[in-house]
Amino acid sequence: MTDAVVEIRRRAAERAKEVLAGTSSARAFCDEFGDVDDRAIAELIDLLEHEPPHGGLFDGGEEAWRNYQDSVRDIIDALES
């Protein structure tokens, strides 16, 4: 893996953490990394674009939300390694 790819993946992991923390939006992440040709980043974009509803009357439940967050964190870990 080249240094440029490592840097893009590191930056994507940091931005994804910001999305999870609520300090950045999924839209901003997708705008920044949408043209990057990396399978893990593409998977992360897909997850962020299809965030399940939570905290409302019609959400998928706490377990579905935890599973979603775990999936996002797994990709973040892969990007960092």
C-alpha cells in the first residue's frame, strides 16, 4: 500500500469517527471521499448513506443501532490497520 493510500485511509477513519461522534455529517464524509477508489471506504460510504433510524418511534431497535455502529467501527479499524 502506498503512502498516499495509507494517508487517505487514515483521514477517512478520522472523518468517520467525527460522523459517529456527531461533529461531522455523513453527507460531508461522502462528499470528501465519494471519488476515492477503495473498497473499505466505499463500504463505509454505503453504511453512512443508509444509517438506520434510531431514537424514534419507528426505529429498528437498540440492537439494530448497535449492529450498525459496530459495522462502521469495524471498517474504521480496517482503515487504520
